[in-house]
Amino acid sequence: MITFRDKTYRCTSEIVLSLVSGKWKIAILNELAKGPIRYNELRRLLPDATQRMLTMQLRMLESDGLISRKVYPVSPPKVEYDLSELGKQLAPMLLVLCDFGTTYIESYPDEVSRTNQKHA
Amino acid sequence: MITFRDKTYRCTSEIVLSLVSGKWKIAILNELAKGPIRYNELRRLLPDATQRMLTMQLRMLESDGLISRKVYPVSPPKVEYDLSELGKQLAPMLLVLCDFGTTYIESYPDEVSRTNQKHA
DNA sequence: CTGTATCCAGATTGATACTG
DNA sequence: CAGTATCAATCTGGATACAG
């Protein structure tokens, strides 16, 4: 048993799941993996996320130390999000998750379909 | 974009998260990794899980094809759970999750504490 | 441009009691 | 032994409007 930030877990993998589980966290991390990005760019890339949800997920990723938020004191406001050092270390793990996901769905080929998605 | 079992995902890693996210799933998978096990043994190993929750999580893992449920037609009833072939392939991925979890909490050493837990 | 505030629906988790 | 049933609490995600 391990206690971390007042919650108990039976395995450190459970902590990791709590870090990346959330409606838009994977999507955000995948976008940030391409480089720093501003809030509204992210909105455009993830048009189905409401402002509220996007902000909430960003705040969680930030307080968990996986991303950084930099405010430029200019007008109009400019805020840039980026992966933290810790966040950058997530990449190999996310790749393993993707890989297993791919392996997994290949076991159920009839239940899968793919669509291209435009980022209008 | 990918559609699988009537839900859409932006990355196969999101599918994997849906497979293993759930109050007791990781704990169950970790126990099953040691070998097949009966329902009540599992209850003893995970005393904080209610019967209802344990059953629900087992059913989900089963319908996702990660574990098998074998009923022995004897009296008293005997039900044994085991990893499926697909479930066995989870092991390396779970290890990567654990590893990142360990790396992660080492970045916040002051917020961590460990306790031994008895399976009374 | 980058957010908050308010209100709400549905899903998830849980306590407790009961059953073939 | 291996579950179900019922009811309730909490948590997550969302629609919409407003603000510095």
C-alpha cells in the first residue's frame, strides 16, 4: 500500500492511471507532445471539448506536474501550455498503451471502424 | 478517430485506459497474474472492496475479454477467475505503468508514504 | 484571448440486506 | 460459496452565460 497526496493505492500503476484518466488528458498530452501550444489553438484542435472541461483537464495536468502553464503579460492575454520534464517522460509509456490498444482491437476486428477527422 | 464497441476514441491508448480504469481492476489483474483464483479468495485479498463492486469489476474485465470465469457445477458452488490470453499480454504494459508511477512519485518524495497491509 | 460561474444529468461507487 | 437487489452519495462531465 502506498499513500500519495492523501490517497491510497495498491500499486503505483494506479497513481499513473489517475494522472492520465480524464476526458481530454490523453488528447491534450498528445497535442503537447508536438510542442507548446496556446489555449485557443488547443480549443480548435479539440473542438468537442467544452471550455470548462478543457480548462479543468489542463489544471489537473498542471497541478500533477505533467504540463506547464506560462502566462505572457501582454494584451490580449497569451497563455502557453507545454509538457514539463516529467510530462516528457510520459511519451514511452503512452506509446506502450497505444501499442497494447492496437493489439487489443486487432483481437476484435469486426467491432472496429476508423474515420478521418478534420481539424477544420 | 477510432470507433470501437459504439464508442469513439482519439487514440487506442484511450481504449486501454477504459479497460483498466475502474476501482479494483488493477488490483484484480495483479492478483490474477499470480494464478487462477476463486471469488472468495479474491474477497479476502481485497477486503475493502464490497461484494457488489468486486463482482461488477470482474464482469467488466470478463466482458472485455481480459479474464475468464469458469463455473464448476459442484455444491457448494465454485467459480474460478483467471487471466485470458489477452489478459496475460497485459503484464508488460502494467509493468511500464508501475515503473512510471515509481519514477513519478520519486519526484515528490515528501508526499509519499508506504504502509504494509495484512491480508488478515 | 483566456478563462469563471452556475446549474444540471448521468455515471460511478458504496452500504446494507437478501438468495439459490 | 458466490453472488443480487435496493437505495443513496459522490464524482465526472456538460450546456450556457458571463468576465478581466
